[in-house]
Amino acid sequence: MLDDLHALAPLDALRAILGPAGLLTDPADLAPALSDWRGLYRGEAMALLRPADTAQVSACVALCAKHGIAIIPQGGNTSMVGGATPETRPNQVVLSLARMNRIREMDPLDMTMTAEAGVVLTRAQEAAAEHGCLFPLSLGAEGSAMIGGLLSTNAGGNTTVRYGNARELMLGLEVVLPDGGVVHGLRRLRKDNTGYALRHLFVGAEGTLGIITAAVLRLFPAVQESVTAFCAVPDEDAALALFRRFRAADEGAVRAFEYMSGPGVELVFATIEGAVRPLAEPAPHYVLLDLTASRQGAGLRGLAESVLAEALEAGEVTDAALAESEAQRAALWRLREEHPEAQKRAGGNVKNDVSVPVSRVPEMIRRCSAALRELIPGSRPMPFGHMGDGNIHMNLVQPEGMDPAEFLARAHDIMDCVNAIVRELGGSFSAEHGVGRLKTDMMEEWRGGAELAAMRAIKAALDPQGIMNPGKVLPPG
Ligand code: FAD
Ligand code: MLT
Ligand code: ZN
């Protein structure tokens, strides 16, 4: 079969593998796959491949390898770093996992779910709930992002503080290697120390080492009780003090602890229809937190009230609203989750997805905000994000009235300004979104020497032709 296919022109051979529904070449069909959510990049591809199963992925990859065709794996295309967008060069295809969207197995006893790469995160969450379980990964793009993309970026999101990143939620993987070979690693073992843990190589590799086609995911007991609080806090130190207070009261209960700046929340009110103000007065900083428990009668409401009363007394909190219903909870979370959209609507914005040790978060926010205001007078720092795990989106919105293109031309100066401070504080320039295409030029400085050499050696060993997602993660050379 493969020999017959190899005699055909590449696109004809790919069509023979995938059938007419699995290969699209019409520019209108390709267009959404050739640009990114942020609108930073636009690329080219000969075709959009939409395989229906692992065998088809394997056959396509083998064929592309034979013809030296580059492959850009794509899930929900919500990458913040241009990771799923092809470059502008010939001889490449985008391979979408969207049709591989089956949940192959659920095991509430082993507490595992085996899901294909194209399962959208909200569907994975629902499937877990249908079996009385919880799949805890949660982030703003959960209605589009897919299991393969989430694992390939080692996504974090709102629940890392309690459940870890996507890597910690993965037990086994099925992967198609750059020569078309298949790693059948869908094991659901809690302990599996048999040689190199290959599965972990592909998590966070951003599609540069192979294509994840399915994964065994960890499940947890379903949530039976929860409390959501939206708190006004006077400064960044108070936000951190509040985190410590909740952690000390019941570390296991904190599901999410998110920080937002006052100007960021005001921008949400200004740009997002239906955003409701939960507190009487605007504040300079806010915290949104969730406490959850897997048993009823855990007393989370009482816990939240007593911790908040102590925090009010200590001046760490100036006002707070507790959600009284699921609708109120959703409304409070909306104020947090609409931050990316609000910042997009405000014109040019530059994202700095950085992390520092949790204890350094207040200093990082303060120093970066001051440095950014000095770098571009009138610019608006709007940091927000996952304070409980040290990952803040130290984002900068353009000055009002400035030409967005003029502002975006300073993107690298802005990132350098933030990164210099983050580096002094022992942090990372790439916390949860990955390196993608946006940050390859930072790799040499941050991961140069033996670390980058080892990454290049792994890439060369698995993908000697360099056909998997070229131009991403590793800098040229
Ligand atoms: P894509 O964007 O399609 O791809 C991402 C990368 O993975 C690319 O390099 C691609 O080539 C590769 N890839 C995709 N599928 C596969 C596969 N099956 N095998 C191999 N490689 C593959 N991220 C966070 O971590 N935390 C957040 O809180 C968060 N919030 C977000 C909020 C919004 C509004 C948006 C738009 C994005 C947010 N993101 C966040 C970023 C993004 O959602 C994540 O990076 C997510 O993991 C990407 O999943 P995806 O399916 O869209 O992957
Ligand atoms: C989020 O947490 O909402 C995104 O990761 C951050 C961003 O859009 O910068
Ligand atoms: Zn985030």
C-alpha cells in the first residue's frame, strides 16, 4: 500500500490516505488554520489534513517524511505564541486533530480517561462529570483548546495551584513519530519506571517531536462543595498575604487563586458586554479565588468567611463578594476570563507570560509595571493571572490613541524589559503558553549552553529532517 502511495504525487497520495473529507485545499477552508488567535502571524500550507484515526496520522506522516514535507500539528488553534501557525514557506501541510475527538475509555475506578487528541477540553470535563469524576484542567480557551494541544504546550491555567499543569494530569500517551512510527504508550499506570519516560518528552514539545494522537488522563473525585470569592485588595503584598492565609487555613481547598489589576478589571467593564460590577467601589487590585471539596459538609463557606474576616481586620482585604449561586460564580469568573479578550479589543497589547517564585510575585508586578510605564509613557500595565502558582501575565496595553502598529513595533523591547526583571527574580520568560514562534530568539540567552545543546540533540535524533513544526521552540542554527 505505502509503495503504491509513494508512486503518486504527494497531495494525491495524502488524498488517497485520508479520503476527500480528510484533505482540504480550497483557500477558504485553509484560511482559519493559517493564522493565530492573536492575529500576529499568517502562514502558508499546501493543504489542511484532517485524519480520522491514528493509522491515518501515521500514514500521512510517513508519506510527508518520504517527500520532506513539513507538518504543523494543530488542535484548537488557540496558541498565544504562534505555535500552531505555519511559516511562510513552501512544501508544508497543517495537520488538524479535530476529527480525532473520541473518548476511547473512561475508568472511574482507575480514575482515568483515555481521550483522543482532538477532544475539546470542555468535552473532557463534561465526560468526567458524567462519570461522577473531575478532570480539573481549566482555562479561558477551554471551549476550543484540545487535549493534544493542551499536552503539547503543557498548559497550566487556573487550577495549577491545586492539580498541577497538563503534564501532571497525563499518565500515558500515543504518539506518531516524525518517521510515521507509533509509540503505543496508553498505559494507565501510576508507577511506570521503565527506561526513559518518553511520554514526558512530547508534553511541552509544541509539536516539534511528534504528533500526540491520544492520552490517558488522570481524573479526580467530583466537586461536591465550592465557594467563590471576589476580593478587593489594597496592594500586591496584600494579595499574597491573602493567599498565604487561605493556604494556611486549608491548603487542599484552594482550587484557584487569581490576581487582577484594577485597570485590567475596569477594561473588562469598558469593553465586555454584560460584565457586572460585584463590589460597590473600584479597587486598585483584586483576587478571585475558588475553594472546593470533594465531600459535602466540608464547611467551605464558613472557612471563607472566617479567613476573609481576619483578612479584613488585618487590612489585606477591603471588600469581598461571595457567589450565592452558580450564575453569580460564572459572572465573577467572567471578569477574570475576559481579560484576554478585553485586552485584545483595546488595540495593541503585548503579552508577557512569565513566572517567578510565588514569594516574588508582588515585587515582580510592581517593578515591571514601573519599568514599562517608563519605557512607553502612557502605556497601561494590566497584569493578571495565576498568582497561586507564580505565573502572572504581565501584559501591557497600548497608550490610548497610539497607532497599534507603532506600539507593537516595540513588542520585543517590552518583553526584554519585563524579562530582565523576571530573570533577576529567578523566573522564566515562558511560563505556560510555550515558546512557539514568538520567543525562539530568547532561547539562546535563557537556555543556551548544555541545555539547548541537549534539546537540539533530542530534536535531531527524533526528527533528523526537521519536518515537525519547523521554526518553533528552537532557534535556527
Ligand atoms: P494549538 O494552539 O492548536 O497548538 C498549540 C501547540 O501545540 C502548537 O505548537 C501545535 O503545533 C501543537 N499541537 C497541537 N496539537 C498537537 C498534537 N496533537 N500533537 C502535537 N503537537 C500539537 N494557556 C494556558 O496554559 N493557560 C491559560 O490560562 C490559557 N488561557 C488562554 C485563554 C485564551 C482566551 C486563549 C485564546 C488562550 C489561552 N491559553 C492558555 C493558550 C492556549 O489555549 C493553550 O496553549 C492551549 O494548550 C492550546 O491548545 P490548542 O488545542 O488550541 O493547541
Ligand atoms: C489567561 O490566563 O487568561 C491567558 O493565559 C493569559 C493571556 O491572555 O495573556
Ligand atoms: Zn494564563
